[in-house]
Amino acid sequence: DAEITQSPRHKITETGRQVTLACHQTWNHNNMFWYRQDLGHGLRLIHYSYGVQDTNKGEVSDGYSVSRSNTEDLPLTLESAASSQTSVYFCASSGTSGDPTGELFFGEGSRLTVL
Amino acid sequence: SQQGEEDPQALSIQEGENATMNCSYKTSINNLQWYRQNSGRGLVHLILIRSNEREKHSGRLRVTLDTSKKSSSLLITASRAADTASYFCATDTGRRALTFGSGTRLQVQP
């Protein structure tokens, strides 16, 4: 069955370190998204991509970057981790039909703690 | 501030009762979606309603949309303990990605 997987599921790191969270989907979806989830804020959009070599900033993109070198993967990099980036990160993908705001399929999340 | 705001933030009911959650939003939308999240898991899509639709059903779920009031409601009928989860509305405002609210935590007591 097609799926979307995130790794690692849990990570503890120190302030200032670079961290990369992986996201891999086998749906063959063009559209991929990264959200962060914090208590009281729901899910907030970090970055998104509509296809290979396409990346776009979301509402909370500062301190994060993404790259899309193939259809299946959208890794999220924290260039220099900060305590404010302690959160649960969700990757999601949608549609092969070019509709980025149709049904989203979510990964199980990556819980990041920055000490 | 959030585009979508769910109300109430938390809801506790007995098994067999109906659960109603509301979502208000600020700007015009193309569609509105509801998602469910079990504790420690990813979100799962429940239902999508387009701006030209007023009501939609899926099993025990009923979603309404009132674009004049910029609000939507999700009704879960005959709730079960397994319905315990957080429920989120998400709006498509034409800005190329969904915007999520902060969610309603539903607790169904057996």
C-alpha cells in the first residue's frame, strides 16, 4: 500500500546543531507539505512543494529549508536548531491531479526536542 | 491569528450521544475540510465540503457549511469511545495550501 513515512520519529538535539527530518511518500503525489504542531497553535505551514525543484515558504519558514530533488522526498532542514523549534513536525502530501488543496495524507510525525 | 477557529476547545460526552464541533473562519474559501487526529498520530482526512455545498454526509458524520456566516459544523452521531480524538478544520483560501485551526479535543466516555 502507498504510504508516507517520516524519520526519525523522535529526536533530541542541542541548540545550534543542524537537523534534518526526512519525509518519503509512495503515493506519487506532486504536492508535499511540512507543518509544525504546537499546543494552542494547531498546525502551521512551514514549507511546501508542488513538484521537483519547486519549493515555497509557508507562514513560519524562518530557520527552516527544504529541497525537492525527486517526487518521493521532501527533507526539512533546521539550519541551526533553536529551543523555539521544539515541536512535532508533520509531513503531508496531496493529489496527482494538480489540486494542492484537496485531501492531505499525513505522516505519523517527528517529535523534535531542542535543548 | 488562525484562519479557522474550532469551538469548543474541548468536549466530553457519553457514548451514544451526539458530538457537535464548530469552525469559524475569516476569509472566503474554496473548500473546507475536517481531519481527525488520534493521540500521538498523524491527521486523517474525514470529509471535504466545497463552498457551493451546504451539507455533506459520510457514515456517522454530517458537515454543514454556512458561507454567509463563515462557519462550519461537524456532527458525529451516536458517538463511540473510539471517536475520542482531536478534530481539526482546514480551509482552502486559494493561497495554495490548507490552513488549519487549533482543534477540538473530543473525549467520549464509555
